[in-house]
Amino acid sequence: MSALACTSIAVVAYFFDAHNEHTSLLIWCAGALVALGVLDDKHDLRVGLRMMAQVFLTLLVIEGADGAV
């Protein structure tokens, strides 16, 4: 999926969907993963650091969805 499509889906979900804490958490974590990818491309982060951040954000999404993911 292209970045434009992902951004469009996030904007629609954020503004036009029934906005709740689950949607907000998902959008923030997705944005953090994109930012982490940009930082990794620019600064070539260590694998352990990147993996730890990705696992943490994934666990936030799972916990935020009450295990329904």
C-alpha cells in the first residue's frame, strides 16, 4: 500500500469515523512506526533498538484494542 493510501485511510478514520481511544491509539502508533522508519533510513539505527521500538508499539496497539487485534 502506498504512503498516500495509508495517509488517506488514517485521515478518514481520524476525522470521519466514530472517533474513540482505539482509533486514536492506532493512528498514533502507525505514525510512530512511520517516523521510526524514516529515522532508520536517515541514521541507520541499530537492529535491536528498532526492533524494541516496533515490538513496544505493536504491544500498545494490541493492548489498546483489548486483545481484539
